[in-house]
Amino acid sequence: MIKMIVFDMAGTVIDENNVVYKTLQHAINAEGYQLTLDQVLEDGAGKEKFQAIKDILEKKAGVINDEILHTIFQRFQAKLRTAYDAMDIKAQPGAEDLFKELRNKGVYIVLNTGYDSKTAASILKKVGWGEGNQIDAMITASDVVNKRPAPDMIELAKRKFGLNGSAQIVKVGDSTIDIEEGQNAKCYLSIGITTGAHTREQLLGAKPDLIIDNLLEILPLLHKSQSR
């Protein structure tokens, strides 16, 4: 029986039109690079954002200069705050209906993210969600030592709600690193969703248990699990 679903935030349950990765692209290119959004998404999606910058530049430009990395990261943080203050952030289609159904069934709803805790909290505030209301917990890259694809955030959620194993947990995310995180945590299912950073073809590369196009496609899985 499924007892917890861990959702990635942006691109999975929150629609912010890829503003994070567009901002990341602009912050990197302001340093003189010419990276496309697809290149940024390919190597940066789902990761803690300093690590995302590092991985993108190492792969695409061969850069490992710490001073450049920190400069870009600080620029990114400032630009992202401005972008989030100005934009209308909303729930992905089906997210709130799914949350209501999960709460009615006693399934824990956990959001996790490669954002720092301050950024994640500002997103939740804008969309009108809170712990103990629409969701049960939010866990961020700031809360753990090892970032995705390490399973630390899922392990922390498991401890928080007293679950002994991962066989009752489902992970849902819009990037390959989300899928790998769920696999590394040995979740019952690690599901990709096509509403965010990576395409169906990219998600398939991580060998998910399932790929969905809408969050409400999770409900039949829940009903099947609870009837066992």
C-alpha cells in the first residue's frame, strides 16, 4: 500500500514556465557563454543549483573555476528572486485535486526540491500552499548533506513520518535526476512526468517505472495499491 508520495516541485506540481532554468541560462551567459536553454536543462534539471551550474559548465565549457562558479551562482540567486517576485506562479493542472484525494486516503504528500529552503518557501507562499494544509512536508537541498540523485531527501522524509522502508513510497518528478533519486531510495515506483524540464525521450533514458503526462494519472495507481 502506498503511504507517501514525494513530488518534485517546479515542473512537477508547480508551473513556473521553466523560469529557474531560463534564469540559470541568463546568469551563465552573462559571463560570456552562449548556452541554449536545452543545454541548461539537459545537465542542470533537478539538481541543487550551485551543483547544476558546476555540472553545466564542466560539461559544456570545460570550466571548473570556483570564482566563476560563485559569481554565476550569486547572479542567479539575485535574478531568480526578481523573477519570482514578478511572475504568477500556479499549481500544475490536477495538482490540488490530487492532493485532496491523497489526504483523504491518508497518503503523506511531501515536496522535495533542488532549491534552497528560502527559495522553496517563497514559491509555496506564492502558490498558497503550506505544510499541514495542502502538503505534509517540504524538504529542500538545504536540509541534507548529499544532493540528488542521492536519496537523502527521501530518507529524511521517511524518518519524519516513521516509515521503515521505501516500498510504500512513490517518487514523481520531471527530470532524469528525480527518477534516479527515487531509484536510489528504492521507492516502490519512480515516475517521470512530461510537464517540466525533460522530454519523454530524456526521461526514458533514466528507465522510470512509468511516465505520465498529467498528475491525475497517479490516482489509478493509488487505487490499485490500496486494493491489494
